[in-house]
Amino acid sequence: MFSRFDYIDTARETGARFVELVRGAADPETRLSSTPGWTVADCLGHVACAPSRYLALAGGQGSFSRLVRDLPDFNAKQIANLSTRDVTVLTTQLLDDLDELLDTVCHFGAQVPLMTFDGGRRIRSDAALGILIGEFVVHGHDIARVLGAPWQIDPAVAPLIARGRHQVLPSWVDQTSDHTATYDIRLRGCTERFVYEFTDGQLEIDPARPRHPDVHISVDPVTALLTAYGRMSPTWAAVTGRAFAWGAKPWLAAGLSGRFLPA
């Protein structure tokens, strides 16, 4: 388990790295390949809005997408309504709002407030920072690729993002499937281990009494992160040795990320 201060410190560091990366972009209107239709400025605007939105949601206010399938439209409207596309203004806003959010989380009492997030899930406001860290890290990866800039992802960050995402992940399952299977997922180089149990298309993570796994997956933490966000092919991860599956139904591993709606 991670403390709120693990999330706070990591959010502050990854947010600052994201800002440094974007401020180095020569042309903010460069188009991204991982999020078609978005430019660097669009992506920055989306990420810059996140800390203030999280703060409002933690206070029982703010806006969110009740249905995951409506999230692309929600994000598009958010970008269209940006008051500015100036990189300096947006990055300054991001850092200021992030400081306010992290200070608020730091001063939560023993009873951490819940907030309603995209997909209608009620989640812990401190562990929600794991999702925010994912925004910094993954969109930083997107931007660095088109800029040709270095962007190292610390493997130790991946478990925090995973724990944050797990609060909302059941809402991201593709409901057109009646999939039933149990996945044992182990992140290499650390003690993190998750069980994803699908029953007729419904997902439960780390159930109290899980069924016997149909497939075991050993995967590099950064690979697990990029695969989960659709930035790396599971086949490529397997071919390069970054992921390995075994068990009664090892072929299920290649299709796991496809069980979820695009992130």
C-alpha cells in the first residue's frame, strides 16, 4: 500500500517534469500520434485543467463524465473552451493548481473524502492522484515522442498509477463482452501483484476469494503502464521479452488491454 505522501511527492515531481517538457516545445501546434486530432497545446490544455477539476471533485463539486464512452466528447469540449492556448500561461496555471490540490490532500484528516469520478465511480480523493500522475506520465510520453525529446518513466511510478486506476477500471470494461476469466498479474522488480477477475463481462480487482487463475502474467512495470494506456502493443511486449504469460490459457494475456475502452 502507498501513503498519501507517496502520491503527493510523485504527483509534484511528474507534474514538474511534464511542464519542463512542454515548455521546451518549439511548435505547440505539433500534432500527436497517440491522440489523433490533438496537438501539444491541446494535450497541455487537457492536462492543465486536471488539478483544479480534481480539487473541485474532492470538494463535492466539479464536472465529470458519467459514462466512460462519453469521455472523448467531454475532453473535446474542455479543450474547445480553453481560455488560452499560451504555453506559459497554461503551465503556470497547472503548477499553481497542482500546488493547491496537493496541499489540500496533504491536510486531509483520517477520513479521506470520496469523490465521484469519470464513469460514476466513488473513489478516494488521495489515491485519485494516481490517475493524475498517469496523465502527466502518459501524456508526457505522447508529447516526447513527437518532439524527439527524452522521457524516462520511473518503474516505481507505475504501481501508484495502477492503484489509482484500479478504483475506476471496472467502469472501463467493454460491456459488449461476456468474458469470464481470472488474470494473475505480477509487476517485475517489485512486490506488486494484482488479480483481475472477469465474470460475464464484469470486473473485480483483487477479490477476497479469487478463482484459480486462467493465466499468469509477468510484466515490466513501464510496459504494463504503456500497454494499459494503449501506447504499446501486447504482442510487441511479449516478443521483446518485456512480458511473459503462462498457465492454462496463456493466450488470454495478449487480449487483456482490449477488454477495456480506450484510455
